[in-house]
Amino acid sequence: MVATMTNRSSDDRRVPHQHDDTGRPLATRELLINIGPHHPAMHGTLRWFMKLDGETIVEGIPEIGFLHRAFEKESEGCKYNQVIVYTDRLNYLSAMCNNVGYCKTIEKLMGLTITPRCTLIRVLLCELSRIIEHLVTIGTNVLDLGGMTNFWWTYNLREEVYKIFEKLSGARLTYAYTRIGGLAYDLYDGFEGEVKAVLRRVYEELKDVKGLIGKNRIFLERTQGVTPISAEDALSYGFTGPCLRASGVDHDLRKAAPYYGYDEFDFDIPVGEVGDTYDRIMIRFEEIDQSMRIVHQALLKLKQLGPGPVNVDDRGVTLPKKNQVYGSIEGLMNHFMLIINDMKPPAGEIYDATESPNGELGFFIVSDGGISPYRVRCRAPCFHIYSAAPQMVRGAMLADVVATIGSLNVIAGELDR
Amino acid sequence: MGIEALLPQGFATTLLDRLVNWGRKNSLWPLPFPTACCGIEFMSTVSSHFDLSRFGAEVLRFSPRQSDLLLVMGTISYKMAPVLRRVYEQMPEPKWVIAMGVCASSGGFYRNYATVQGIDQIVPVDVYVPGCPPRPETLMQGLMMLQRKIDGESIHDKRERDVEKMKEGSRRLRIV
Amino acid sequence: MSSIDFLQQHHADVVISQHVEFDRNIVQIDRTRMLPVMKALQAERRFNLLIDLTCVDYLGQQKPRFTLIYELYSLPTKERLRIHLKTDDDVEIDTVSGIWRNANWLERELFDMFGIRFRNHPDLRRILCHHEFKGHALRKDYPVDKGQWCSDLEELTFTS
């Protein structure tokens, strides 16, 4: 476990002044102010209605739902493989993790075991997605505090990874790369070299990014001691992921309930101390380092494994190869039946979760044995994390809200589904 | 109207048109209205790799009073529709609207109880940029098409759009 | 002792049925006496994380039509448990927002999407759909493409 939180200042937080310099009480009134939903600091579409005493927040009411796109209702009208495209848009910063989470749940429902090569590729892509999501979180969070340079730097790194994902799946942001039972395509030649080059660049440039803010007085003053949340409160609000680990609770699904062979990878879980904004931002730097370790190990394991199939060898699940579709009547019929009727999982209900960059991303699926799911429910990590925001901002200053919401990494696509 | 009413049609106003349009199209101040995934591609577009500021559209003003190009990026839900309308009405003339992404153009692949099927039911749109999300180059092409459209405008044109002719739903939006 | 044994021993009158599905213990309990059971699960069995609270509408397939699903996780023991509660349209369920605080928003979402009311909830109003929305969207009898326009932002007020 790594905890490298340095430069902790023990200064007391600012106290609101109710008296002027001569000691006379100031006549003040509370201000009701509406922030958002269209606002530069509200990541996406979040609205706050605040009661302010000067700059201090007495109480705040958040309002969400401005990006509600009826993911759950739409999925009930889709076939199982078609839902993958909708899952991309949930947490759009790391779309690969949503794809993998959903496919993992359906595969467990159907009792499918994916091939070893597919497992390693999914782990590798999830960790790459974790890296790029944390890069954006750090970049936009520090941008909200006023540090614009980091935003350009982290976005350039993200562009490099976009190039890899685009070569792999055809899209930069919303991939729909996984399929139930495997993946859409295998890796391309030269993938390993390109990933290693990108990681080398991330490693070098992240030192610069951290160097700009690590000892910066403004950054430290604006994040240390700001809106802390204790471990007990965090658990009571259902926190998972980096925000929970920043509060000192060492819980990570990749270690607590390992899946996809995570117990064979050598990596640590960074844990914070106080649970304030500083911890939540710095823990993401550490998580990027750990994810890079996992990616390097995954590349090595892929090389040792050698080439192989990425899809399950099951005609009821995997599309046949194109030369069979165009060359034989069985292949054509198989392709036709899968596209028109898709697969029919057994009736039942299942909940399965993965450790996404934001926390525990779970899918609860109820199947009635038909070609469409009866109920699809996405357990969005930032919904639970954001429900603690009213308590966290009480007593903080207005400018702290901006830093806090950024550090909680609230993504409206996932929050509102 | 303004000084435009006093100027006669002819060579002088055509030259003035060209000057005014040149100024307007090369210094569009965008008002980003990011809601969903297209917002992330927009952030890529303004980042140093693709760099929207080459087209003069660098100054992102998040205040509608100080901008002239409304960039709607992402899905607009019925809950967000009055906000979009109010922000559009707060912008002073001349103003243009780019609908970025298929969700803003037509609702995208969301056809449900929560998604507006295209922002042209709420605000008049000048350029539709398709894609889910559109590549940064696509957005830039959309911006260049808008610049060509601005080239064809004249200061004699009536600038107020006929918002009353918007589709039925938006008439229920309350304008303050 | 596992949580199933604990429930059978100490709260046998509340447990209606139990089974295992995909490695998960699923217990169906009586909705009218669920609050003490939930409190015991959180306090004594240390289920400190309410992972999820959701609902499935089995309109036409079962009566009562809704099944509430509580997905619980215990950090110290790493145990997962799923609780089913069958409920209907006009029935109020006790809120668990005093036990797990994220249930506040989760129950608001259930009210918004399914119309399930929760007794003693501090602030039961819509969370995802707009305030002028009529009906409950995730019910099986609500058509998927019936959109409803909203005329303006909701006026929020402070109660205290």
C-alpha cells in the first residue's frame, strides 16, 4: 500500500467573519443563489441551489437528472448485444470498462467462460481506460482551480491513447469493442509497441504534471482540508472506488473479489488518510502508476500466451467468420439467426460488478429467457458518491464546491443514466 | 432597424458586408453547452492537438451575453430543454447555433421519454454536425461550413429568427 | 454462522423464502416487518455497504407486481446478500435511509421511476425525471417513447 501524501499543512480552515474590525457585528443576510445547470464548473449538467452566508455555504441542494437518457428503459427493447452500445455512453470517459462490466455480467448469466487471450486483453484495456479517465479527472479538476497547463498536457496524453483505441475498435471515445463471449476484433500488429511507447510518455509527462502542482501553494491551500469525509460516513453513503480509498478504507474489488486473473498481477492499492480533496486528486496519480504496472504485466503475459481465439467457441453466441458466412450455407444461416434473434440467456437474475475507475460499477440483469433483457439496472458509482455532496459542502466556501465536485469525478452520463 | 436601413444597396454595402462577415466569421466566440460525450470530443478539439483556436474560435465564454456561437454538445433531455432555450434567448444578435453530435441533431439512437428528438425543436440550428461523437475534424468542418454560411449573409438581413415557427413542444417553454 | 442462518435463527418469522442463484444468497422477507431486520443486518452482521436498491416490475406475471431488491455487502466479512421485498402500488415501505444514507437518493429514484412510496423519507420527490413529468417511467405499462415537455426549471426551496 502506498501513501505518499506530503506537504500536509496543519493550518485551521478559514472562519467566517461576523464582526468588523472594531468588533461590531455586521448586519448580514443569507444569499440564495442558483448555480447551473449550464455552468463552466459544473461538470456536465449539475445544478446547485445554495444558501450562502457571505462565501460560506450554509446549505446546498443539488439537482441531477439533466442528462437522464433512459438507458434502462431503452435496454428493455434491445437485444443483449445491442445494449453494449448504450453502455459506452454511461461513463464515457472510460467506455471500455462499461463494455467489459456488462459483458462480464451476461457471460456469467449464460455460464460462458471467455478465452484466456480475451481475459488478458480485457484487463489491459480496462487498465488503459483507467489511466485515461484519471488523466481527464486530474486535468479538469486542476483546470477548475485555475491551472490550465495541466489540462493541455493530460489531454495530449489522452490523444495518444485515443490513437491506439481508434486503430483497435474504429472509434475514439465510444468503442462498443466487447461482445458477449469475447471481443469484436483481435489486437492489431504493433499494438504492444505502441502501448509501451504511450506508457513511457505518460510516465515522463506525469512527472511534469505532478511537479506543477505537488508543491504549489495555491493548489495545496485549495485542496488540503477541503470537504473531508470520514471513512464511516463514506461507507454509510455507499462510496466505492478512489473516493472511498482516499478516506482510508482499503477496498478494491480487484483485490477483495478478484476476477479475470487480477490475483495473478502484482500491484498495490493506494489509500489516502483524510479523505479531503487533496487525497482524492493525489490518489489518482498513484492509481495511474499502478495501472501502468498492470498493463506492462498484461503485455508480457499476452506475449507468453501467444496468438489464440478471442471469442468463445459457441455457435449460439459468436458470429461465424466472414469466409464461412459467404462461403457456406450453415455459416450464412448461423449469422442470420444470431443477428435477427441473438442469444437467449436462461431466465434468472444476476448482479455482477467490476472495479471501474470511479468505483464499483455493477449491472443487475433480469432475464426472462427471451432475446431482450427484462430489466437492466446499472449501479453507477458516482450516484452514491454524489449523494454525499450536500453533507460535504456544508460549511465550505463556494469556491471549494468547484474543487470538490471535480475531485468526486461526477460524470453525468453515469449519474443520470 | 439601424444604420443598415439608411445605407442604400450597392457597392459600398457589399464591401461593408464583406468586412463585417470577415470579422464575424474569423472571431466566433463559442458558448459551449456540453452535456454528454460530445463535450469530451469538444475538449479534444480545443486542446493543443487539434486546436480550434486556429479558426479564431478560441475564446470560450461561458456567459451567453458575451458569445455568439452556441455549441450544443450532447443529448438534451426534456429537463434540460428550458435551460437551453433560456441560454439561447440570452445571447445577443448576431448568434448562430451548431448542433454537435447526432443526439443534438435528432435525438441520436435515444428514442425515449426523456430525450428531445433534436434541438431544432427548441432553437434554430445553423449547422448539424453528425457523429457519435463526431471527430474533432468533423466539428472543424462544421465550423468551416458555418463560416461559409456567414460569408453569404448581409447586414441588410433580418436577423430575428422566427422562433414561433418552432415545433409544437417548444412553445410550451416559458421564456423569461 | 452465515447471514442466512442468522436470519433463520433470529428473524425466522420475517423470512418468507430463500434460495441461491449464481452464487448469491437471496432472501425474500416480509415488507411490513423489514426495518428491524435491516437494522440487525447492518449492525450485527456488519453489512455496512448498501450497494444497490432497485426494483423490478413484474406486471401481469406476479401479484404484488413490484419486487424491491436490496443488494448488501459487508466489508469486514466480504459477504454479499440480496434481499427481495414484494410490494404493490399503493403500499408504503419503510425507508432505510436512517441505516444507509445513500438510500435517500436511491429511494427517490424508485419513487420517480416506479412510484413506490417510502414512509418517513426525508425528501421524497423526483430525482431523474423533471418535476412536471406525469407517470412513472420504468413501469411496464409506460410507453418508452412518450416524452413530456417541461416548461421551466423546478423552483427549489429550503425547508429549514
